[in-house]
Amino acid sequence: MEKLPNIGDAEEKALAEIQRILKEIRALATDVDSFSDGLDRLRQIRGAHYENMNQIQHECLLLQALRWLRDRGYTSDRLDWYWNPHQAGDSSEPDLLAKRDGEVILSAEATTSEIPQGVIDSRMRDTLAKLNGFQGERFYFVRTKEMAQRAQTKVARNSWKIRVVQIP
């Protein structure tokens, strides 16, 4: 896990990355004259930017989650924040973590997936089970109403103490 820098600096860095990705996509998004050229262009865009687009959305959701948490009282100067902005942590680490005097007080996971179907649904189950094993208050941040409802069902069914939060 990385120590979370100043949130404003992190947001500026994320914005610069978003702008870079969009600029590169615009450069690839030129007119095409044939079906095969169009398909090839889409493959180029996906190959060049699919993973970066997923990672930057995850990073931004974590920054929004941090702002949401701070608006609800997690503002102490004694809090140290850590994160895995690019989903690079292993199963022993949450996406977002807060410590006070070395003690974990909050663990959070986030997903930018929008519809809880198929692999996304089973991944949600596994992520919530993992989150349930972490210390401190536990939060699961999602983007859509569908994901929030499905996560809440899984939390209730398993009697986990996890707060599901939708940040559109």
C-alpha cells in the first residue's frame, strides 16, 4: 500500500492522466473507410487504453470515497491514509485504509463495475468476504444503484458489518 498524498495533489495527478488518455484516444479516433479499418481502430484503442481506463476510474472512485469519508467525520490530523490506487494490492490489503496512531480504524474496497452479472457478481462476493476480514469500520464503495443493491443483499445475507456506499 502507498501512503495517500495530499488529496488535492492526487486529484490533479488523476486529472492529468485522464486528459492524457483522452488526448491519445482522440488521436486514434479518426475517420475510417471500411469495416475492417474500423474494427482495427477499435482494437487499437482498446489495446492501448482499456487497462488505463479501468485503473484511473478506480483511483478516482477512491479519491471520491475519501472525500465522502472526510465529509462524515474522518478528518483527524492523526489519521494516516493508505491506498492501492491501481488495484495493485494483494488479498491481504484493502483498497483504502485509515490508521490512527498505528491502529487500523477503517478499511474500504471499491469497484467501478456497473452491473452485477456473471463474473462481476462472483468477484463482488469474494471482495466483500475479503473486506469482512479486515480491521476497523468497513466500507464498500460502488458507482451504481444496481451494484449497491446487490452488495447490500450479500452483506445482509452473510450478516457482515460492511456499509455499502453508492457514489455516482
